[in-house]
Amino acid sequence: MTRDAVTSARHQHRRRWMLAIPLVCFAFWSGGIGAAAQAAELPRILVLATGGTIAGQADPRATGAYKSGQITGEQLMQSVPGLDKLAKINAEQISSIGSQDMNDKVWFALARRIQDAFDKNEADGVIVTHGTDTLEETAFFLDNVVRGDKPVVIVGSMRPATAVSADGPGNLYEAVQVAADPRSRGRGVMAVLNDKIQGARSVTKTNTTSIETFSSANDGPVGYVDTAGGIRFMAQAPGFRRTTYQLPAGEQLPRVEIVYSHANMDAVPIEDAISHGAKGIVLAGVGDGNTSKSALDALEAAAKKGIVVVRSTRVRSGFVTRNVEVDDDKNGFVVSEDLNPQKARVLTQLLIAGGVTASAELQKAFTATW
């Protein structure tokens, strides 16, 4: 090749390169803009951490032992890969306790922070990390006091974060998926664990240690999270309605005791609850919310004193029906319908705090909302 030909080839190559630079820059610029736009479109999820097994660390001195609430919410979220592709996440620590120590103060702090985040449009959805022992009660409480249709998802795990087969990371990932999904709006508070989405009213813990512990015996799951098929929501029943109650002033709900029925039961547990200032008593009754004659007599006397008496059942599934075996109309009792004793207690507390004490009004509030 001659010197002129070489020079000409170099000039052509330089022209092609100069023409390519704007295209490369544009591609880089537009890709950056696209990535930024995509990030801007991601839903905003607020994570409120309370502690629990999901934030637990193993105790090296004892096999299987661990301490709850040792890992922060921010550390939890950072430990799960891929969350940044699902949502823009901000984590805050509300408490660092095992859920056996869950209390009114933490409940009120959660409810107020969630409501504030929604009212100020700070988040498109909220996730609460929680221990499993009282997860269902917290879910039910929040479902009854948080207003609006944005999703609130409560999540936990049966194994601590440091366990070899920890279930927390998978549950967290699925909780973010559900909270970020537009179809989650208007469904109230949901619990997401072990590939299932459960409604706050029905979900309950059914096994002491298995990861397959949460179920909804009366209603079934409201949806599923499938690693292959994504989120599948079940159809909501026609006429679904959700009632919310005003959060009481202060940081404490009225005292309501659960009394567990058993063979050879007498009036002592009921009289003890009354002596300690109970404003309401929930009976975890046998069968269809029944108990012994001496216990029923004590409950009737309590109702005549103005103490709210609610008949629930220690049986895992089914409804407690009015005036079956027990004359609720005569005794002034309320039946819990499908609510188990621990959730019946929460609703009774909210109703008493709101000034609702007449049995007819109380019963109306307990009637299933489906």
C-alpha cells in the first residue's frame, strides 16, 4: 500500500471514529437517563423493624438457641440481594424485641408512623418486620387502625438470620414483592411468609417450630408468591369491607383478659380478672365457645357489672355462633364469630377505648366483614 493510500485509510478511520463518538455518548447518556427514570419509577417502600427471630442471632453456647432482635432493619434489607431492583427502600427501627414482649407502646408507634407515612405520601407501601409469636395480633391491630388503601405487609421468620437454612431472606424478598405490587392496594394488612399471603383477620400461627406454621383455617390464603409465576392473588369475596377505628389517645389500650376454658373449670380465673380491673373478658371456650356452669355464671355476673364478655373458642377453626348452647341474648354476651381469642381481645380493646360497650353494637362490630 502506498503512503497516500495509508494516509487516506487513516483519515477515513478517524472520520468514522469521530462520527461514532456522539452515538456512543448518546447511547451512554440515554442509557443513564433510562436507568435513572427506571429508578424513579420504583415504588417507595418503608420498612419498620421491631426485632423478632427474623433479626435474631444464634447463641454459640447452645445448639438451636438464639437471641431475637439483634440485627437492625437496615442490615436485614442490605443482606437480601436484588431488593434494589424491586423498590426504593428506607428502613427505620421501631423496637428491637422478641414478639413475646410486644406491647401497646410499640403498636401505637407503628400505627402512627405508618399513618404519617401514608398521609404525607412518603411511601407507597410499608413492611413491618416482626417476631412470629404475636405477629397475627399486631397484623390485626394495624388492620383495624391504619386508614387508606396502601399495602401494609408484616413479615417474620421461624429461623434466625444466622441459621444455616434461614427463611428470613426469602420471606423479606417476597414481602417487598407484595408491598410493591399495585394489586396489593385495598387488601388491608397482609402477612407474607413461606410463599403465602395471608389476611390479617384469619392468619394464625399453628406450629411451634415449622416454617409452614401460618395458615388461615377459615378463609385460606389471599394469595401466593411463586418464584416462577410471580404473585397470584385470589379473588376477594363480594361485599368485602374493612372497618377502621380511631387510635385511642395515649399509649395504652383498656385491660381485657383472656380466660382459657378447660375441664373442671371454676369461677376463679374470671373473678381474678375482675379483681385486677379488667374492662373486658374474652372466653377461650371449649367447642362452640362454651364453658362450665360455674364459669358461665361468673361471666354472666361480670356482664351485669358492665364488663364486656366475648365468647371465643380454643378450637383452631370455625365460627362461634350466638345463642347456641349459651343464651347470649339473656346474658348480654358477645360472640367472636371467626376471630380467635387473641384477636377478639384486640378488637374488644379498640371498641371499649372508642366507647362502644352495648352488646348489640359490640356484636355488630364482631360480625365477619366479608
